Amino acid sequence: MSRNTFSIRGVLLGLSLGVNAGLAFVLIGSALRAERMEPPPATVGEPEHPPEYYETFELLYIVEDRQGDACPLKFATPFGFFFGPAGQEHDMLQLVYEQTSERSADAYEAGPVFIRRGDIVLDAGAHLGVFTRIALNHGAGKVVAFEPQPACIPCFRKTFAKEIASGKVVLVEKAVWEATGKLHFRDDGLDFRADEANAGPDGEARSAGVEVAATTIDETVRELGLPRVDFIKMDIEGSERYALRGAKDTLARFAPMMAMSGYHKPDDREVLPKVALQYQPNYQVVIGELPRPLPGEPRWGGLIYFFKKEP
């Protein structure tokens, strides 16, 4: 990772140069720091990412906003700005880049699974709102975003203040689960997930973390009076199977297209389709075999797609 530091007077020049050089800028206090994403040195084994991952690096930078702000980090991406919490700046930078890079940005839409103009979309595991923004850009009429992580909630609200005020985006500050109530979450910063003890017997040991409110997709659809659900995206760190069980009425009534992570648990590829098909037997299921956005790149088998079979 190479770094160069410029004076604040060089911001505009640095930005113009950075666009061409593929740099990520970090404005901290009165200094502008530039970071370039480079392939790791050749060591043992294969590189984590193919060369295309680094060749398609888009401009992405962090701006430290003002003292006392819960969300002082500002990420600039091809899809717009996203605010983030302080701490773990470099890890957060890489995470947002990964979500907005050419190889990943359209991962949840592939083949017959895509967002249509006017669709009602559920974003389960919204984090800072990258997929929410992509869904809006692709024509979604309304996005209902679920995010229980306390550090991310004010940042999401800051990013989507106008859309929330207009009703185009609804933020549900709860975890998605199979029942309403309280859940214990393990909180390791970037790794924020429901503790396994939530699904285990009472008294099972729990890791240090926080307690969050939980809801179901079915309950949310009823509470908001949604006339339909067209598309569901899920990336909730291994809780997908439980969220599906709490969406049985929604799947049965609306058969929404779905794209979800299928790599958090070893048996996700078997369990998630089985659960969904219980409630909507007309689903066609594709596991990581739909076209990817980068020509020549190996297909990413980490997502599971659901769409209704043609009559």
C-alpha cells in the first residue's frame, strides 16, 4: 500500500490526479492522504483476488467530517456518497470498495433476477446502505432496509436523509429473524452477527456483544402495509435461514425474487433452498451459476438466487 501526503491546498489537484491514478483519498484534519490498492506480494498460494480486481479500482475516498459526529467518515463511490462510523477506517474503506467495485456491485442482480422500475425491495443487512443505493439507482420505488448495528444506524440515516423523509426508504432498526423479540449479537466491529446461542438451548454460552430488537419479514410487511414485495436481498451473516422462516407468508403470497449470501454456514447451499421451497414451491433456484459482470472472471458461487418459474 503506497501512501502520499499532500497539503490541504492540493486537494483539488490531488483529486483530479487521483481519478486517473486509481487512488483512494483520506482527508484527516488538514492533510490529504492517498492510498492505492495494489495486488499483494507473491507469497505462498494464490492471490486472494484476480488481477481484474485491482485493475478496475474506482475512485474511493474518506473524508473526516467534523468533531463529535457519530458518522464522520464519508466514502465517495461510483454510486454516490456513504457516511460511516469512526474507527477501522482502512477496513471500512476496503469493505465499501468491495461492495461498489465492478466485480461486486451487480452481484445481487444476475440473469432473470433483477430490480424493475417501481419494485418494492427489502434490503436485509443494509449496513451503510450500498445495496439500498444501488436498488434506488436501478428504479426501485421503495426500499425497506433492515439494519440492527448501532454504529451503522445513524450513518445510514445521514446518507439517506432525503429518501427517508420522502418515504422512498424505510429503515427498520432491527435484526431480521424467525420471530419478533430480542437477539444477542456478537459485535467485533466489521463482524456484527447474531450469536449462535440465539438458536440454541437456553443457557448456552454467549459471546460478549449487544442485545438488539428482532422482527420478521412477515411482521414488517404487515406493519408497513406493503401491497407486495418484489425483491429481497439478504446478507445477514449466517441468519438467512432464520429470516426465511419468518418470511413464509411473504414468499407464499408474492414469490419475490431473492438474492442472498450462501456462504456463511457450510450447509447454506442445501438448507436455504430447502427452507424457501417449503413456502414457495414455484421457485427456480440457481446457486452461483448466473453470469458475472466481469468477462473472463471465474464465476462467484457465493450467492443463491430465487425466481419464480415461468408457467
